[in-house]
Amino acid sequence: MLDTLLFLLKQTFVLLLDALSLALLLRAIFSWFDQTGESRFSGFLFLLTEPIILPIRRLCQKMHWFEGTPLDFPFLIAVLLITLIRSFLIV
């Protein structure tokens, strides 16, 4: 019984991580087309993904990492962390 519950919790968490990964991908794609972020969908994606990216962004700013680079490294780090957590859960 406990094994089944743990399996369901793990699968639910993996599904949430997959949904978050998809939201991050969509945010990246929409940032090319809606650079102002004024559409409702872009705003929704921002509200959904920014709580994940913001702590990483603040840490990078505090440590002066990646200053002056044109890439959004905190975004890439968030995607990498989500992928790593998901891979550890699947094994």
C-alpha cells in the first residue's frame, strides 16, 4: 500500500516537472514573438515559471555570475535543474 502511494506521488511529481518544462519551453518560444509580454498567455507563462527562475536569477546577480552575457543563463540553469531532478526520479 505504501509502495503504491509513493509510486503515485513520484509519478505526480514527474508529471508536474514535465508540465513546468513545457511551460518554460513555451515561455522561451513566446519571448521571440511577444517581446513585451503583454498577451494573456505570455503573462500566464511568466507567472507560472518566474517563481522557479527568480531565485536562480537573484543568486547569479548576487554572485556576479554571467554579467554582460546575452543569454539568459538563470533560465537555462532552471531547465537543467528540472531535467536533473526528473532524471533522478525516473531511475
